[in-house]
Amino acid sequence: MGVVQSLGELPYAAYLRQFDDERLEHDGDYTEVHLDQLELDGGEATSAKFIESALTQVTLAEVGLERVRFSDVWVSRNRWVGVSLVDAQWLDVSMLDSSLAGVQAYSSRLRRVTFQRCKIDTLNLRGATLVDVVFEDCELNELDCAGADLANVTFPGTAIRNARMSQVKCKKVDFRGARELDVADGADSLKGAIVDERQLMELGPALAAALGILVK
């Protein structure tokens, strides 16, 4: 089954109520809530939970969402800048046509999450756990997955640039279909990943440097 592309197609669309507060709250319960066309700047919403909710055309700037829980959440045309998602839990989340920059999501856990047509700059996933995650037709710049556990992660149509993969653990991580694969460091940690012949050539210099091979 493909990713839902419009709000009305969500199975819980009829139950959504409009979010009408000025800011998110610590430990807030945002079950069956629709956040639409909002600009939320600053504030803390630590340990908040979003369940069967939707965020459309929302801008989050420097918002603290540590230990937040997203479950069955649909995100479309959002812009998140400097957001802290440390220790967050993502389950059955779709993020479409959105922009992320400077997002801190280290030690977070993502399961059955799809990013589609997103531009993502400087995403910190150090020590995170990603299971059944898809980056489809995305721009991934300065992705940091050092020390992360990746299982069944794919990148169809995605450009990966200047990624940091040191000490990453890969299980069924499939880079085939990615438009670009540029690894800044940690190429020697990609044991268990799948690449095509072109990508192997692209990784050649990084692999040689990691293994101490001098190419003349």
C-alpha cells in the first residue's frame, strides 16, 4: 500500500479536530489533532504525544520536542528548523514535501517511517534506531548516522551527500536506486549494506581512505 498523499484519504481524517492553541505544551496530548498553517517559534513540548494526527503547512523553529511520541502521524509541506527530537519515538509516520534543517534527532527510534520528496539538511541521527524506513525522492545533505542501527532502510530516488556513517550497523540497508551516494566518513562501516556497481565506484575513494589504501 502506498503512502497517503492527501489529508482526506487518512483513515482518521473525519475525527481530526483543529489545533487552536498558541504553542505546544510539555507532556501535551495531541491525539486526533490537525495542526494547519501554523508558525510555532520556540517553546518546549517535551514528552508530548501525537497520535492519529496531521500537520500541514506547519513551521517549527527551535522547538524542543525531546522524547516526543509520533504514532500514525501524517506530515505534509512542513518546515522544521533547529528542532530538537532527541529520544523521540516515530511509528507509522509519513512526511511529504517538507524541509528539515539542523534537526537534532540523536538516540531517536523510527519504525515504519517514510520521507517522500523532502529536503533534509544536517539531520543528526547519531545513535538512533531506524527500522523499515524509506527516504524516497529526497535530498539528504550532511546526514549523520554515526553509531546508528539501520535495518531495512531504503533510499529510492534520493541524493545522499556528505553522509557520516562511522560505526553504523547495517542490516538490509539498500542504497540501490539512490541518485547519489557520497559518504564523507565511515564507508568501512557499511558492512551489510547493498550497493550497485556505480555506487561502489563512487564509494571507492572513501573506502580506500578508510582502509588506508594509497591510490596513485
